[in-house]
Amino acid sequence: MQVIQKLTVVSNPTRVFEVGTELNGREVIEIRQVGHEYEDHVHSEFIIQDENGDLISSIENAPVILDYKQIVEHDETEK
């Protein structure tokens, strides 16, 4: 299974969110894609959450670069 490890928002200034790093005293624990695909358009959205599951940031309809990390789940063998 692949999970998002790092999200870079291509903007001025560039913003970077990476799992395991700290932003304003809050540790980034998860980056999730929660956008939707519609018949006539795509709504792109990413949620960045802290160790308590609270929202750090939401990135909507912005150009991003994603870095993924391969992880092995319980009862799954690595390929």
C-alpha cells in the first residue's frame, strides 16, 4: 500500500507538508486526498492532520507534487 509522505504546494511561496515534521508546534501525522470527481470537473482537495486528528491545513484545487511511501500492512507481504 502507498501513502502520501510529502505534499508540496506549487505556489509563491512554496508550501511543504511532510509526515513526521512539525508545523507551529503540531506534528503532521497524515496527508489524505479527499477530493471528488464529477461528470464535468474534478475537485482536488488534500487534508493535513496532526497527532490528534485535528486539521492543520486543507489544500483545494492547487497544483501539488506528491511523494509516496510504500508501507506493508499487517498480514500483507512486501512485493
